Amino acid sequence: MQLDGPVVLVTREISAPIVGHMVAMIESEVVPVGHAEAPAVVRSIAPAAVLVVDSGEDEDAADALTAAILTADHFVPLIRRWSPNDSDRIATLWLDAEADAGALYAALQQASRTRTLLLETLRRRVVATAAALGAPALPDPWAPARDTAVLVIDNGAVLPVVAPICAARGISLVGAPSTSLAGTYLELRHFDAVVIGPAIDTVSAETFLSWLRDDPRRRDLPAFWLGADPAFRLRIDLPSEILAPHDPRLGGALYAAARLHALEHQLSGLIQDMHAAGLADPDTGLLWPDAFRAGVIQSMAWAESNGRDVVALRLAAEQGQPLPAVVPRMVARLMRRSDLVTQYDDSVVLVVLVGSDRDTAARISARLSGILTHTALVATGRAGPALSVRCVTAKPGESAEAFLARLGGASAAPAKLAEAG
């Protein structure tokens, strides 16, 4: 996992095994620090995330870390392993006190995805402002998210436990007595977390969680299973946890997970709203030329300040033939929300891979070339024009206008394709 900055790992024991495991798993720089040094480190290096793997004894240092997180220029996810000493503090996600490196890594991935979406929304607001378009206000990632809702699956016995948690934090609660009815509710409206009560048997609960895992729309939906045997281990690859009904961590963990999921959903909606306001063609998802140009300027400024490459792909039909109609729309759908995609003319599509390095761009180029060639053939029923995908990297000190001119021209060098692993 490549992040847009270092990860600060806060611990009492820097030589602990879990520190070594996290350093090995995270591709970005990991900075292990003690609790007393953590606030100053967070302020000095602008991390992409902070992991607190144990509780410190210095209350002032803990308060200073909270202040450093809340006053950072951009949202810094804060992931904590549970400790009663820190139960009243903020956290993006709460994990079990014994959570292993795999669980920490999964939580980091989840929180970082939301951070990326928030930064992308911020960047697009700048683009929208530059293009004199409407730009919605950004939500506060530490405030209760708008319209957060939790689905409780149980016969009602667990409601006295969950209802006060939701009421105290402004979360809507919907009850369902069975997993089948819960599935119907999930089809009808959006939820940000699921709580499965002890009245639901193991087979039904695992079947329901498997259904969530296999549905790409709900694969990231947090699920809390109350009342199961603590020794039981889920075989489901989901952001799910098993807790006792009166576990003191339930309130904080449920609220944090639901808020993060709601924030991600809200940010996705904001990006769609900005598209509808004129940044992109609502039919194809392609940015209009002015919005693409403004986005490239912002991306190059960000890359320069962070020491990153600016890499783009130029997709074209050979001999200047028009691209099959399906290709531009397909490219827009295949790229990440953070990437910039536009159509230069009938025969060229341009993609700026925001935050990606050259090797990653080469792998994307190789896979994209194969996917688009096959898709264009299937969609038209006949062999279309040969498609080429070329990588273009901004030169040191190159202006955005010069880079855009090279992108639009035919001078892009062929990509050095890496093997798709």
C-alpha cells in the first residue's frame, strides 16, 4: 500500500514485534515514535496516517497528539488499539487491544481510502472554483457525518444496548428481526454499519456476512457481531468484529466505523454533484477541457511540493482514426476517482494518474491496452482500429501548458510495459 506520506506509529516499545511487522507491510515510510514525541512528529512531517498501538501514561502527551491531529492542514486518520485510558479520545477507527498487524493494515487501508477521497474532493473544489463553477462545502471528518444510519439485526434483545449509543451520537437506527429482512432493507436505503445480535444463529450470520462480502456495493460495510463466542474466528474478509453485547469498546468502535463509512459515502456524492455542476460530462464521466486543464495544474503543483512524478497516459487509435465510441467512457469508468480523464479529440483520450509513479503507470498502461482492445472488439462485433497506450512523464520544471501540449501532440514516447503481476 503506497500512501501520500509517512505513517507515524506511536508505541511505548519501538522494538516491539508488531512495529517490525507494520514496517514490513507498509510500502510507505513508517516512523516509530514514543508517546511523548508523537505530537511534535505529527506537526513536523505531515503524515498520511497515525497508528497508536498501545496506551501511554502521559495524559498531556495524549492530549497534545489529539490537538496535533485536529489542527493538521488535512485529514490525518488516527487508528487506535483499544485502551480504557484512551476511551474518551478521538479515533478514526478503534481496534481490539490485541489486534494483529493484519487488522491494523486493513484499518489503515480503509481509513486511507477515505483520506484520498477527501483530498480529491478538496482538489476538485479548487478546480471548480478556478472554472467559476459551484463548489459544495467539505464535511468535517471529525464531526458526526450527515444521515449516518445503523441496521440492527436481532429480535429486539440487543436494542437497549445499541439504541442509547446511536441516540447519544445522532445516528439513525433501523431494526430487522432476521437477516432476510435486513437484506431487503439494505436494498431500499443506505446504511453505514450493521450490528448482528445474539438472537441470530451462527449459520445465518455467516451467510449474511458472506453476502455482504460478495456484493461490491457493501463489501466495505462495517459489521459488528454481538454475543458470539469470543474464541470464534470469522472466515469472512470484511471489516467485521465479534464483541460481547456489553463490551465497553462497542460505543466508540461502532460510532467511529459508521462515521467513516458515512463520510466516504458523502464524499462520493459531493464528487458526483460537482460533476453535475459542469466539471464532467455526466454521460461519459470525462472531464471537460477547462476542468481537465485546471486539474493538471493543481496535480503538478501537488507533485512538485511532494517530490512525486506527474505521469499521464495517451490513448489513441493508430493513423488518427476515431476511437470506438465505447472506449472513452470505458476509460473514465476504469480509472480511479482521483485520476483526470478527458477526450482530446475523436482519436485521443488523455489520463493523468494523480500520485502514481512511472512503474505503476507502466503496469496500468499494459493492462489498459489489453482490456480496451478486447472490449472494443466485443462491443462492435468487428475488429476496430488498433489502439496504442503511451506513457508521458512531466519533465523537471516543465510548465503545465508545455506538458499539456506534449500530451495533446503525437510525441509521447511508448511506454516501457512491465509484466502485469
